[in-house]
Amino acid sequence: MKKILALIMIAVLTLGLAACVATPPASGQTTGTSSGVIKIGIVNNPPSESGYRAANVADFERVFNEANGYKASTFYSLKNDEQLNAAQQFITDGVDYLLISAAATDGWTNVLENAKNAGIKVFLFDRMMNVDESLFEAAVVSDMAAQGRMAVQWLKEQELPEYNVVHIQGAMGSDAQIGRTTPLDDEFAKGTMNCVIQQTATWDEATAKQIVESVINSGEKFNVVYAENDGMAKGAVAALDEAGITHGVDKEVIIIGFDCNKWALRELLAGNWNLDVQCSPFQADKIDEMIKDLEAGKTLPEKIVINDETYFDARTITQEDIDKYGLGD
């Protein structure tokens, strides 16, 4: 009987010890997503920023939701310091992935290092930031500098007798602002174009209107409005209309915008604007594909994925272009 009891005790102890040993995750399995739900933190600019951003936010909501296997939390701000704090909080909360559209290009190294040390994978979307590429898995972004070069090259090809430019900038320090500003700054530096005013409206339509009103009231002559998004171009045009200044094809002032909202492209088709440069807000599907690849243990083939973008000229745009490429309604 004693031998039998001893054998039973040995069996119980053996089972107990086995139960205390954690089973390692299968090859390619992410420990943070063993429940089958992928936790992501999204740091973005608010949808009220522009028509572009509203489309971008809607695209991410369409993809990163519970039905697709994600538990997503999103923080919105146009202020870089607030975005940095939110990203750090997501790291503390233990998300599996961190997706960021940075309000400004600088200041992110420490936060991304913290994410890497915590085993959290980072994706950049829409905009780049000034960090070492080892700190993020991949970036799905627009080439903002290429957008600016397209706009400035088109403007030079108009061969105006002189270029007196009202330059309305986006949020200072953002990748979009830097990329769209730099090629125009180069022309100002070379003296091929004259900067009447260069001022930020932080993507805001009403502020852009005030900037153009101040130029009109000053009496300075200008024949180009270069606004770094459609909303600011709209505000500029409102000021011109109130002052009785014509704009668009073969009119007094050339109007250039960025983003390609449908309502803006309709202004091109009507000849009221001259140029709109595309900026695609659709990055969610590509990032979803990359995350699923990582979850399956695959290696990502691309580090930086650049959106394929173009521009539309009022003289050549068609309704088909608007239907295919325009954002919103």
C-alpha cells in the first residue's frame, strides 16, 4: 500500500510541475496576439484637419476594427508633443503595433526606441519622420517633396512674365509642409520667383482667407496663390472673390492646391482653379497586409512604400478623373 501511495504522489507532483512550465509560442506567432486579437495604437491628425484627413481616418476605421481582428485605439492631435505623449501611453498600455502619422518630423527617436525595446512594431503612414529606419518596420507614405516639385515645375512651365507668389503653408515642421515648401523656397532663393508673403495657416481655410485679405489690403501685386492644401486654397479664393479679383484659367491669379478633393477638382473643371496635386490618403490596406505577413512569420519585402501620385491641370482634367481620383463627395 505504501508503494502505491508513493507512486500516486510522484504522478501528482509530475503533473503539477508540467502545468507550471509555459509553452513557447509557435514559430512566427506573436506572443501579444495569442488571443487572436491584434492590439494597435494609431496616432493621427484629426479628421477636421482637411478633406484628405477625413478620408484617411475613414480608411483606417474601415480596416482596423474588431471584424478584421483588431482592437484599435486612436489618438488625434495636430500638436507633436501631444502625439508623442499618446504614443508613449500606447507603449505603456502594451499594444502590439503602433501606427503613426507624425504632426512634425522631429522628436520621435526616443519614443520609437522605447517601442522597439518593448517589442512593439511601428509603422509610419502618410508622412515620414526624421528617425533611423531601424526604428520602424515599414512606412507607407506620400513623397511630399515630389508633390512640391510637380507643382513648382508646372508653374515654371506656364512661363509667366513674372511670378509674384502668395505662399500659404501647412502645419510647420510636418513632412507635408516641408516637402511642399522646399521646391518653392528654392525658386525664391534663385530669384526666379518673388515671395509676396509666406505664412502658415496650419491647414485652416479661415486663416488662409485672412492671409490673402491682408495681402490684398496691403496693395501688393500678386498673380499666384500656392496653398499647401485644398482647404487653404478655398479660403484664399474666398478672399479673392470678395475683392473682385479673378482667378483660374486665363484670369488674374493662378490657384494651386494639394490633395484632390472632389469639390476642388470640380473647381479645376470649371476653370476657377489651375492645378491640384494628388495626395493619396489610402494606406490602411497595405499596412494591414504587412501586419498579417509579420503575424505569419514572414519578412517584409519593402521598407518604404511610396504612394503613386500625379497632378491635374484645369486645361486637361475630365469628369472621369474627378470620379476616379477625387476624395469625398
